[in-house]
Amino acid sequence: MKRTIVVCLGLLSLASPAAADSPVAVVEEIQGKVTGAEFMDYVTPKSVIKIGDGGSIVLSYLKSCRRESISGTGTVVVGNDQSTVDASVLKAEQTNCDSNQAKATTKDTSGVAATLLRSADRSKAAALPEPQLTLYGASPFVQAKGRGTLVVRRLDLAGERHQIALGGTQLKGKFVDFAGENVALVPGGLYAASFKSSEIVFRVDAQAKPGATPIVGRLLRLE
């Protein structure tokens, strides 16, 4: 019995660091000299970011939807829901985002795909899938790494479909900004985004605005 308990505790000790390493925030903007993070990095708790003279950074937390603008020489320590700063100036605001963003990713979409095929028959309204998250910006900022075809199609109304061929030259090799493409989805609409073997179902908030709104509120991660 004692041996069994030791093994279980060992497994728990292995699992804890993995949980601690889960991303909690995304770097939305960087200006000037900043070390320890780059634009569109996902950062984990206890990450240390150093800001040099004239530098600044914008961090958005995926769960708390807290958006922080931090400037001036100093040090930033990433927390679970907010940052701690030494010497730098921190200004924070609450922004619209879905607190499920941190875990709203898909890899195996065979089950989702079957549901979406059924939903193609508009007479079967009950077959429409539930959204996995809500976007608060009408121009998605999509994580889609490498080469392939990114498809965003509307599920609750027929006819709307957006398709972008990606050659691996997207921002940092994995980000596509619909605001930069001058594309906006319809507020209130239900959509599916797919890339390679990944697919995610989402709804655009009824009050969503087009263009370069805060990234954390319009982020779609397809991995």
C-alpha cells in the first residue's frame, strides 16, 4: 500500500509543472527595447520580462481579460491573472474576451466535422453545433501555422465563406490577421474555422466591431 501511494504522488509531481507551464497571457504589442518576450508570444506564470529605456509592452490575460500597458525601464513578472511590475508603469483595463480562450483549441476534429456536415442541412436547425468560444472582434486574428488553406464559413446562414491560401509566410509563420486583409465577419453569426486537421466553432458577438480591436478578444487558435 505504501508503495502505491509513493507512485501516485510521483505522478502528481510530474503533472504539476506541466499545468504551471500553461500559457496565461499573450503579448499584443511591443515597442522599443524589451527582453524576455516578443510580439504574439504566449507567456506563462513567473515569466520575467525586462523593459529598457523607452520600451513598452501590452499583455492581455487569456482568462481574466485584463489588458495591461506597461512602459518605462523595469521588470515585469507574469502572474496567473495579472502582472507584478518593479519600477515600470502599469496601466490596466478590462477588455472583452472569452475566458475559455486559454483552452479553446482543437486538434482532432473528426467528431466536429461530422456535426458540421449535418448542420449543412438548414432544415435541421437543432444540428447546429454549440460555439466553443465567442469572439468580441469581427475581424479574427487566427493562429494557423505553416502551409495550407484557412477556411472560415458561416454555419447559421448559407453563402458566406472566406478562404485564404497560406504559404507559411504569415506573421511569425503562424498568424493571420483578418483586419489586415480588410475582412470582417457578421456580428451575431455562428462560424467554423478550419485549417489542416483542426477546426473550431465560434460565435461573433452581436456588438463586435471590425478592424484591429484588441487581439485577445478576436483570437482563434488552430493547432
